[in-house]
Amino acid sequence: MVVLDVMLKSPIDDCTITAIVLMVSQAVSTAASSYLFLKRVHAVYYGNNIVNHFFTFLWLVGVGTSCAVFSGILHDYSEIADTKHCLRYQHHAQLTIA
């Protein structure tokens, strides 16, 4: 939220660095919250390796796809004229991951 507030209100020299910071913070928060769920599953199904490995695989897939979505977002940010503010152009015609 702090990065988003800075992005909306204060002048930014480079929109690409701001986009990278937003992508990394979202990937880390997504991975951390889903990791907590994974640890809960491991605690509930302690000793059942099939269930533990299956949910670990699902966690890896979830983290991987959340990182794969960010590949197209990096080039969507640009500066608004000479205002030192960033704008994200979203393309709705196609999915970024496709």
C-alpha cells in the first residue's frame, strides 16, 4: 500500500523500477500467504507423504504462475508526459500469460 501511495501521489523518476517493486512485493506476499496454508496442510496431514507432496506441488505451481503473470506487466507502465507520474496501460484483448 505504501508503494502504491507513493506511485499515485509523488513524482517518480523511473516507472520501470516502481513496476518491479510492485511485482516483487505482490509475488512475495502471495507466496508467503499460500505458504502458511501449505504449512497448515502439512501439520494436519503429518505422516501422509502423498498429500504433503501433492500440496507442495500445488504451492509451487501457484507461486510459479503468479510470477509468470508478471512478465507482461513490466512493459505496461509508462510516464505521463513530463509529469513524473506513472500510468499503467492494460490490454484487455488478450491474457498476459497466454
